[in-house]
Amino acid sequence: MNAIELIPKLLRSGLEGDRKMIEATALMIVKKIRKDYPDIANEISTILAFSGTVSPYARSLNLPSLPVDTESRYALVEIEDAIAIPEPILNDYIFGQILDFIKERELLQHFLQAGITPPNSLLLCGQPGVGKTYIAHWISGQLNLPLVTLDLATSISSYLGRSGQNIRSVFDYAKTQPTVLFLDELDAIAKRRDDSGDLGELKRLVNVLLKELEAFPVTGVIIGATNHPELLDKAIWRRFDRTLEIPMPEIAERRRLLFRHLDDFINEFNKDTIEYVASCTNGINSADICKLCEHIKRQMIVSPDTPQRITVFSELFKIAPPINKDDRIQVCNNLKSEFPSLTLREIAQITHISLASVSRYLSKDKE
């Protein structure tokens, strides 16, 4: 099929409002005419790359009304302007994959000029608190696109067919301008259709979602996030260009989180203290480490006379308390070994273990 034969298909897609088919057909035309008509091919790819784009100022003046649930009249999405925030603290491989995705988006026009469909979707998996939502906000800022977040509370309706209608409305809204559409807790609307325990309505919802993901324009970005990837329908995985498992932070990432979020207070602690906290937060997610830093800073202001080391360790063991007796014995001995100047009373204050128990644990170790 030559380029001329594709014109009826392009016209039909335009009249039917099928934007995804318009993009696909236009890309096919670019491939076929690039050699003989490079200027026209470049013009078509430029139109594709910048279709629907407007300046942030114009967008703020002419922002479409938020989609709402027809019954409750509550908004189905939350929209936030793109803002620059510090880069997420991740291991080198995961962060490199995210940077590659952003670079691909920045090269959108080059992909289109080459007749290549550019990637526009990213699926983030991982435990709660590892930074999936933060990554979505950071990508929004890097691409300078508003972040549109699906509100599950208002989108899922008890009325037959209403949920699917709401999902369509959300996607229609996200298509009105280039955006980053964030589908948090994706497993709630994309469960496996072979799950016999689910209602038929949820299975129909998955079909709607698959169709909308397939038809989303290349000028926008979709980011899905889930804590339960095992619940996702198999077909959902194929709709995302790139899938990333966001791991719990290793000691290097935990150390960087502490330095970043303790900010100016970091100078009040010696290196050994920070290293000890970094090692003791194994298994703690990034969000809780950030929360730990906030608690430490507050306590240092509230109780300025308390030695900083005691403040830090006391807050640490509130979020990572020793679970059983063996853990408590090990914690007490580790503290005394790492920091010999700590008194028994200070160790009791830090670990929230009674003074008598601390004394007994340390005496037992000496025996």
C-alpha cells in the first residue's frame, strides 16, 4: 500500500474522531514518503508531535472543566500543574530506566520523523511507600505536563455501567491536551478477568480500560501504579511500553534519603550516627524514612536539650522497634557496642525498653 492509498483511511479516521488511528496512519505515510518528500514528512511528524500543545499560560486560561460523576457530581480526577521537584532517590538501574523514558519523550518529534511510534506509557510496581507517586510527579515536572490523577473513590460506581462511563470521561479529559495521566492503584480497575470472584461489571471495566489505553494519543503520557501486580489482567501488561519494579531502598538509597531530608540538621550528627540509622532502616520504605527525618527535626526543636544522638535513635526505634526478646537483646548490645559512651538509662530511653531489661540484656551478654 502506497501513501496515496492511505489517504482514505486517514480521512475516515479524522471524520470518526479516532485520534489513535490518525496518528498511526500518519506515521505510515511518513515512512513511505520520507525518501522522496522529506520536507512533507518532517511537517507531518511536527504536526503529530505538537498537536494539542499549548503554552502553560494559555492552558491556565482555557482549562477544560474537570470530568464529574453524573450522579454524585464529584470530580473524577485531580489535576496539578507541573512543578520541578528533586529527583527520586532510586538505584542506578531503575533511575536510568526512568531517564531513558523521559529522553524518549523529549525525542518525540524525532521518533515521528522516523515513522516510529514513540513510547508513552509506564507501569510502576512496588510496595507502598517506595516512591511510585513521587516518580509520577517528578516525570510530570520533567516533561512540563500537568498531572491528572484518577480519583478511584468517585470513579468506581455501584451503578451498572457507570464506572466504565467514568473511566471514558477521564481519558477523554486527558486527551484534550498533553498531560501525564496517573492511574494510581491500577489493580482496582484492571483486575484479572479470569477471577471468578469478581463481578461482571469489573470485567467490563477492564475491557473499557484496555480500549482507552490502546487509543491514548502519543502526545500524552500514561503512568500506572500498583502495589499488587499479581492482580492485574494479563492484557494490561501489554498496553504499557515499559514496566518497572520499584524496590525497597538499599542502604545507599537510605543514606541519601537521610542526608536529603535531614537537610540543615545533618551537620549536627556525626557520620557514625547516620550510618547506624541507615543500617537499621533495612526493610523500611522511602516514605517512612522521610517521615522519620521529619520527626527527628521536630523533636530537635521541641527538645533542644536532649542529646541529638538520643533524639535520632529514639525516633528510629519508634518506626523500627525490636519485635521479640532476641531482637531487643541484639539492639541493646549493638547500641552499646557501636556507641560505648551511651549509659544504660540512655539505651532504655532510646529503645523504649525498661531500664531493668536493658541492664539484664547487657549483663547476660557479658556472661
